[in-house]
Amino acid sequence: MDILMIILVLAALAAGVFLGMQLRRKLTESKISNAEAAAEQITADARKEAETICKEATIQAKDVVLQAKADWEREARELRKEIQAQENRLQQKEENLERKQDHIDQRNEELGKKDNQLRQQDEQLRKKLAEAEQTLAEQHAQLERISGMSSEQARQQLVDSMLSQARHDAAKSIKQIEDEAREIADRKAKMIMALAIQRYAGDFVAEKTVSVVPLPSDEMKGRIIGREGRNIRAIEAATGIDLIIDDTPEAVVISGFNPVRREVARISLERLIADGRIHPARIEELVEKAGEEVDEAIREAGEQATFDVGVHGIHPEIIKLLGMLRYRTSYGQNVLVHSIEVAFLCGMMAAELGINVKQAKRAGLLHDIGKAVSHELEGSHAVNGGELARKYGESPKIVHAIAAHHEDEKPDSVLAILVQASDALSGARPGARRETLETYVKRLRDLEQIGTSFGGVTGCFAIQAGREIRVMVSSDEVSDAQSHILAKDIAQKIEQEMTYPGQIRVNVIRETRAVEYAK
């Protein structure tokens, strides 16, 4: 029983092993079949994909080939066009060169003909020159026989004559050029003077047209300005002068071209500051009082001037104009003092000449009254002064002397020339217009030394306070034509070596004297 059970068990185990092996074999076969099917599928897919890639590659290769072919054809066309253009240009250049070559050949042919002609002419000229030299030698020999002079002596005489003529022509040309230059220089001088005045105007205005009023403290500036500027506007309206209140400590600047109005404004402002009551009503009151005082001071200054000079019967308005000159300066010289000085100089010279002394003093005193209104009227102060003198009843002689003292009118009387000379003396004397005596004397000495440094000069004198030098020359050494050149040379040397105000006139004088004695 036991053995049977064991056998059955073993049989069952063997059957199970066999079934398992069969099952595994079937499973393996199934997997193999599935793998083979998958492999076949993958192989089919790969084959299809490879065919697709090959087709695409073939298509792309064809596209690349077609594009390369198109590019090559385009480049070939462009290259053919460029080659054609170069061929055209070369052909055109060849044609141009051929034309130029033809032209050059033609010119060479013409030059050859001209060269032959020139050679022939040269031979003819040589023959004629030889004939002329032979004729000239014959003529020289004949002239030497006739004149009794050698050719060297004749040549020297001709050279001397030509030099003399050249000097004479040069002097005439120089004089003509100087006359033309003088006309041009007059226009340019006016322009230069206008520019100089324009450039100097700033300094002149700052010095001559402003007055400075000191203040006790900077707080006073606010009181002068007033609420909303009413006080400063009232001062400017009453005086006609500009008030400048800036950062300058303890000072107010009064600016204006009219010196009388500026003086009125200065007095009024000083009194307002001292009084302390600064308001429009008080300003008008003090300005009116200051104006009356300045008018009185002007009148007194004019009367004192007429009294000092000894001139009477002058119209009150002219006396007022004289007083106004007290507030005017010319080149640093007070005009009223200058007028009094001119009056005395006129009187002294009139006494020496034996003419009316009082009339001369009167003309000298009134000669600059036009400067009192020069900021109100246009034109020369001499002409304006003459018109004022005529207006207020002065005699025609006085009127003419005033109007002619600066050559605005041609002086036609001794009195006019006296006033002109006295005005020049007063303005040009040493010390009158900021020039020391040592500088003045040295300038005159240098002028005379420059004049005598030239050949042919017998004497040199500086006159009119150094505004003119008179050079005396020998008539044997300096001719009339050479005197113009000498004057030019002296003027140039003065300009190069000296510094001086205004201009200096160089007057070269040449005279011939014939002296004989009766026995």
C-alpha cells in the first residue's frame, strides 16, 4: 500500500513535471512567435522609414542642385554683363586714345612747322642784330666825334638825368598817393574814431556821468526805495536822473548825462538823508529847493566870471549858460576856468595888437557857451554857441568869433583868429590837460632832434605846444619835390619813436634867396 501510494505520488509528480514542461514550451514558442512578429513589424517599419528618408534626401539633393544651378547661372549672367561693360569702356578708351593721338600728331606737325618758322626768324633776327650792332657802333663813333664825349661819359650823364627825372616822378607820385590816401583816410578815420568812442564810452560814462552819495547805513536804502518803490520813483521823476541802488555798501549812485540835474539830485538826496523824512511830498519839496539853489549858484558863477574878466552888459541867459560851464570838463580841464583863461589871453594879445580889448575878452569868455547845451542840441558846440550868442543879442563879430574858433566857419577877422589862438594856448599849455612840464619839454626836445637828424636840414622848431614842427631846409641840397619826401620821412620817424596826443603837423620850408650888392 505504501509502495502504491509512493508510486502514485511519483506518477503524479512526473505528470505535473511533464505538463509544466509542455506549458513552458508552449509559452516559449508563443513568445518566440510574438517576437518574430514584432521583429518583422519593426523591420517593415524601418524599411518604410528608410525608403521615406531616401525619397526626402533625393528630393532635397535635387533642390540643392537646382538652386546651385540657378545661382551659377545668375552669377554667370552678372559676370557676362560686367565683362561686356568693361569691354565697352575699354573700347571707348581706345577710341579716345586714338583721337588724342591724332590730335597730338596734328599738334606735333604744327609745332614742327612753327619751329622751322622760329628758326628762320631767329636767323633773320641774328642778321638784323648784327647789322644793328654795326650801325650802333658806327653811330657811337660818329656821336663821340661830334660831341667830343666818350661813351662812358655819355652813359653817366644819361644815368644822372634819368635818376633826377625818376626822383622828380617819384615825388610827384608820392604826393598824388598822399592826396588819395588822405581822402580815404578821412573816411576811415571817422570810422576809427567812432569805434574808439564806442569802446571808451563805458569808462567815460562811469567817470563823468555818475555821482556817489554816501549813506549812514544800509538801512537807509530801503527807506529811499520806499514802499513798492514809490520814493525812488518820485526822486527819478522829480530830478530826471536815474538812481542806482545796488550791493555797494552805504552808497547810492546817481547817474545822468546832465551835470546840473545830477547836482540837483545829489543835493536833494543828501538833504533827504539828513532830514530822515522821505516820502513823495517831501521829495518834491526838497528837489524844488535844491533846483533853485543850483540855479542861484549857476547864476552867481556866471556873474563872478563876467566880473573877474571885466565884461558887462551880457544877457542873463548867457550868464546862466556861463555858470553851467562850471559843471562841465573837457579833457580834465574845467570849461568855465578854461573860458576865463581864454578871455584873459585874448585881452592880452588884443592889447599888443592895438584892437578892442573888451571885445576880445568878451569873445574869449563866451567862445565855449555851446558846451553848456551840447547834450541837448545836435552839431558842433562852436556853431551852437554862435547861434545862442546871436539869439541873445551879441554883435556879429562876437558871433563869428565863437562859431569860427574850431574852423566850423572860416575865420575872416583878427578877433576870430585871436579866439582860436587863445583857445589852443589854454588847452595846450603845460599842465592844462594832465601833462607834466617835464614830459612837455622832453616831447618838444625830441621833436626838434628828430627834425634835425635828416640831411639838408638847417633848423627845426617845435611850435604850438608841440602840435607842429617847422623844418628849414637848404635850397641847394633839397629840391621842391624832395621836400615832400622829407616831410613824409620825418612824420614816419615821429610816429615810430614817439608817443603823443592828437597829431603833429610837419611843415618843411624851403626858400631861395638871391643876394647882390650895388656898388
